Amino acid sequence: MACVGLRPMPEDGVPIIGYLSKIGGVYVCAMHPGVTLAAVVGRLVSEEIIDHRASSALAPCRPDRFFQE
């Protein structure tokens, strides 16, 4: 038996990381290069969730970039 999964590839190629502003309490972390970025992204995400400290390094990755009006 073989199973195939699709890796997430955001339309603009940039990871999607952060809280969803329109849905309270939901934090998203989706990216194509997950294995290579897992260590640093895991640390930054945990600091954001646990310490409530926003990371400037993750600013370009915010989900809100897809909801600009």
C-alpha cells in the first residue's frame, strides 16, 4: 500500500504562519519547506503562542496578507 500526501504550497510561495484574525484562537503554520525550516519556525511559533511575543521575522508570513481589501 502506498499513500501520497500533498505538501502545502501557498500561492505566493511564502509560508502562512500566524493567528487567523477572523477566527479567534486559531493559529496556522503551513509551509512547503517544512523540514528545513522546522527548527527555527517551531521556536518562533512557540514563543508567539506561549509568550505572546510577536516575531518580526514572521511578519511577511501572516495569513492576513490574503484578506487585504
